[in-house]
Amino acid sequence: MPAPLPASPNPLDRLWLTEAVRLREEHAGPLDDAEANRQARVQGGALPDLIEHRALWLARRDGLFDALRHWRQGAKLAGYALMLLALVTGAGLALATLGDGIRPVNVFWALGSLLGLNLLTLLGWLLGFLFAGDAGGALGRLWLWLSEKLARDARAVQLAPALLTVLEQRRLGRWLLGLGVHGLWLVAMSSALVTLLALLATRRYGFVWETTILGEGAFVSLTQALGVLPSLLGFSVPDMAQIRASGDLANGVESARQSWAGWLVGVVLIYGLLPRLLLALLCLWRWRRGRAQLRLDLQLPAYRLLRERLQPSSERLGVSDAAPAQLHAPSAGAQLDGSEGAVLVAIELDQSQPWPPKLPKTVADAGVLDDREQRRRLLEQLTRFPPQRLAIACDPRRSPDRGTLALIGELSRCAAQSRVWLLQPPAGEALDSHRLQDWHQALDSLGLPHSGSAPMTWLETGHD
């Protein structure tokens, strides 16, 4: 089963999350991605790299990384549950087939019980593989369904479809699900074989064959035909006399017991366990080979539309996407360790506020942001050259509206450390305490430190 998601996603996880973001936008509409696009352009690279950078940024912001980790945990639990079911099923088949040893075992009834369901499902897998393109079968779909249910994360709803969409690019879904199906049957047949050996080693069984409409010649021929391959591996095969003698219910031939036991074990191994092992290895080989060749499908309409936004032929202004219902926590400075410099910027100050204040030589003045073009230029610059410390000055006489808080959040993510400076009102003007409390609550929800005193010492030295 898949391992927990690493801090730096591997190529398959990157494609998986990128496709999950695409499906989410396809069903719920475009996401607020202005900052994601800007971060992707700063990372640079070819269009597939830009699309992945954008998607991973959105996935981190919107919690898809956590959802993928939960989905993997659910997939693990589902895999363990199915493996336990396979173990119990295999052991149950062997116990039901041989019984308690009081009555003789009908060898061909026992063979049908041990191999019948396995061979029927194998035939169904082959037919689905060849004609329907569905190699997962019921077990594969059951595993995906259980994985989603056990994840218990509403954000994981697009992960299973996204995985199948990515794998369908090179028809890898059939190999991955086929690996799971054959692996589970391999566990079941191994459990049956081990239980069979344990019962044969600790109990005394007699073996017979019974028929009403067939002659003994049919049983002799079938027994010898099935024993050809096991005999090559050293398993015993009853001779003609032992086979004929076993057809007499009243005649328990002692010498035939070990021959029938060896024949039964060999047939289960060769025709039950070995095909599943070989097919599981084939699926594993094709899965590993195809996984290394996975790429983004740039012909999808959603990715074609992203080309102009991530590799614009010219920069132009336009209407931004609708604001989200809830602001995202900034996680300020998480990727900016080692940057240098200090910057002071103000947001929408009126003429009554004297600006700029006297600044130390090591602190840069980014001016006052009043319109969208100024914001865009500054965000692009700070994203390319992130400062070590950033102070954001705000006028607390204004309401902390959603647009201002979103801008503060974007600015804070461009610096290793950020603070908000709530300016004092001009002399003779009182400050509304309720509005100031609203500012404090809003900034606390963003996780940003704030104060009403000038942070000049902090900007210059890094500490108060």
C-alpha cells in the first residue's frame, strides 16, 4: 500500500495533486490563484513545471496535502483489511476442503473447492483485461471505495478519480489494480497452501474419487494430466493402480495416501499460487516501467487555458477572481530562510497620515499601495527578491475588510518575518476601540504579530 506523503512530493504525487486540483476546478469553478500563478512564474521552467508549481501551491493552501495523507492512510487500512480477509478466506477453504479426517476426501471435489473460485476470478480478470480494459475487477474497485471511506476527509473526494485519470494516460490503472488483485489472491492461495500442509501433517486423511456417469478412465487421464507439471518439481503423482483403487469407497489404500496428498499440494501450488505470483510480478514490472513515463497531458482544455496565465505573452490588467469565503493562514516565511533586507510598506493611507517616516538606511521604503497595479508590481518584486523582514503599516481607522486582509496575507508570505503596524491616529482624533478590536481579531486569525508602535528597531536589527 502507498506510503505517507513526503514533505517533497515524488513525481507521481506531483501529477496526482495537479490532476486533483484540475478536477476540483472543473467541478467547483476556478480557484483564487493569483498568488499561486505569481509563485509559479517565479519558480520558472517549462509549462508543465509551471502548472505543477501552481497546483502544488494551491494544494498546500487548500489542504490537499493533508487530504492525500489521509487518503493514503485509508488506503493502507483498506489494504490490511483485504489482506486479512484473504488470509481467512484461504485458510477457510483448506479447512472446509479437508474436513476433520473422519470421512475420506473426494480429491476432485477438494480440487474444485481450492481452485474453482480462484480460476473463475482469474478468467474474469483476463476477459476484462482483453475486452473491457478493466483489470481492477471487483477487488480493485472495493479497495478504492474503502480507501475513500476510511480517509474520512471531504477534501479527498477528487483524489481517487484524479489517480485513475493520471494512470489512464498510459493505461497504468489496469496494472496497479491488477497488482492489488493478484497480490490478494496470492495471499489467499498461500494461506490455503500453508493450512493444507499443516492439516496433512497433523491428521490422517484418506482420498477417494466418486462418479455416477463418468468412467474411471476419465479420472485416470485427468489425474495424470494435472500431475505432469507438479511432477517436474518433485511432487508425487498416484500411479494408475492407486487411482483405480481410490475409486473404491470401501477400499482405503494406505500406500496411496501420501501420493494423493503430494499430488493435491502440487496441483494447488502450480495451478493456484504460481499463476497469481507470475501475474503479480508482471503487473509490478509494467507499473514501475510506466510510472517513470508519466507526464502531464497538456492537451486538456484546463491546462491549455493556464498557458496564457503562467506564460503570458504580455502583462495586462483585468478583473481578478472572486474573493474566497475564508482567508487562508499565511504561514509567513516558511520558504524564505536565508533572505536578507528589510522593507516597510503602507496600505491605503489618507493625506492626514504623514508618510514616510524616518527610516534607517538599511530599511527600504516600498511606498503606499493604493491601486491594483501598485500591489501587483510590489508582490512580483517581493516574490522574486523576498526580504528578511517586512513591516506592513495600516490605518486602523479603516475597517479590516476582506480585500485588505487578503493583501496583508499575500505580503506576509513574501517575507521570512512579517509584522503589522497599526498606525496611531493624528493628534486630536480618537480611535474607535471596537474597530481596533476587529483589527486585532482579524490579524490574530492570520497569525501575524501586530502592535501600535513603530517597528523600526525590529526592521533594522531583527529584534526589539
